[in-house]
Amino acid sequence: MMKSESKLPPGQYESETFYRFGLTPFANRFPRQLDQVVFEITGDVAQPMSISEVFSKLPRVEQTSDFHCVTTWSFKSLRWSGVRFSEFYDKIVKAKALPAEDIGFVILRAQDGYRTCLPLADLLAEDVMLADQLNGSPLTLEHGAPVRLVAPAHYGYKNVKYICGFEFRRDNKLYRPSGFRFMDHPRARVAMEERAKFGPGWLFRFLYRPLVKPTVKKFQQAMRNYQESKSR
Ligand SMILES: Nc1nc2c(c(=O)[nH]1)N[C@H]1C(S)=C(S)[C@@H](COP(=O)(O)O)O[C@H]1N2
Ligand SMILES: [Mo]
């Protein structure tokens, strides 16, 4: 496939491989529920609920976007298919779960225990998706099956894989990040190099870059172990 000519954001380099990647404590954790998509909707909503009909109820959209991990690798031109988060919010969450008028933040939860948080306004952007397909095939386990968040304007760590829950909140007081607090910028916008909560973003290029290789290795080994355990 033709790669886009898009310029990379500040401090990023182009990777040849779309790695399985993440926070190392999550390398050995995998989703249990792969065949059916069920989202838990909680928080400041009148009607907390589980929702399973998302992909059948909303228009399918496709988009090609680049992916940027905070540790400085980027992978260009990924073709995602799924539904727009804004459609999901307007047509399903608002209609059924009845969120408060002044929701400010969404805590995103995954089947491996991972969680992160983004302002609702950022999630409502045109290019934010709940994706269940990548490059014409169903999402693989490596990349977040059965469904992941795709938010190309935000670093990889906001692009939650194995997504299973949305906690809609007026504020983010109750939110506790998965990793170290300093690592979790409330927005993590790639264009602004919001790599970490404190300090200049560019500084973290040099702190994070040496972590890429060992992290990739750890995630690859974890994947092999998992596949072996499944085939036994
Ligand atoms: N559930 C879950 N989602 C996650 C992570 C994780 O460990 N668990 N890691 C994040 C990070 S740091 C990155 S860079 C991307 C990596 O996505 P990929 O494995 O599809 O390349 O997933 C993000 N979403
Ligand atoms: Mo990342």
C-alpha cells in the first residue's frame, strides 16, 4: 500500500513495523471476550448500562491515519474501519444512558485492565473512531481485538485497545491512570508534543526512545507465550 506523504509530528520517526506495544505491565494481559462487543456505560449517567448493539446500529466509516506512540515511533497510513465516536455518543449514549449535560471527561477502560482518560470534546473530534477492522481485516489480538479507540491526534497511549467501558464524568477527580501519573498528560496531543504531564515534551523523546526496543521484545514474547498457551 502507498504510504502517505504526511510529515511526521515533532520528535517522531517512521517505523517499518506496526508493533504490538503498550505499558509493559500489560504485555501479558489479554482480552477474554473476543466474539462479542459489550460496552459498560457508567459514571454521571441517569441510566448506567451494558450496550452490545453498536456496530449494527451505526454507519460504518473508514479512515486512513498515522499512529504515533509517545516513545517516538510512528506508523503511517493505517486504514481503520468502524464507527465514529461522536455517532456512538450522540445516537447511543445520549439516547439510552442519559448522561449529564455537562460531561467533561471520559474514562476509557479495557479488558486487560488498562485505562486512560480524555476530554469528551477531544473524543467528539471528526477523526476519532471505535474501530473493529484494520487494513480490511478484523482487528487482531496484537492491535486491540475486538474493538479499540482510534484517536490519531493523540499519542498511542490514549488509543485504548480491547476497549470495554466508558465512564462519563463531569470532572476527572476520580480518575487514576494505569501508569505513572507524570506519564499521563490529560490530552496528549501529538501536534503539541504533550508527551507527559510535566516538563517540556521534547525532553521525553530522549527518555522514552531507549524503551522502544525492550518494550517491543517484551510484547512479542508475551504474544508468543499466549499463543502457545492457547494451542496446548
Ligand atoms: N488496553 C490497552 N490499550 C493500550 C495499551 C495497553 O497496554 N493496553 N497501550 C497503549 C500504547 S502505549 C500504545 S503505543 C498503543 C499500541 O497499540 P498497538 O499495540 O496496536 O501498536 O496502544 C495503547 N493502548
Ligand atoms: Mo505508546
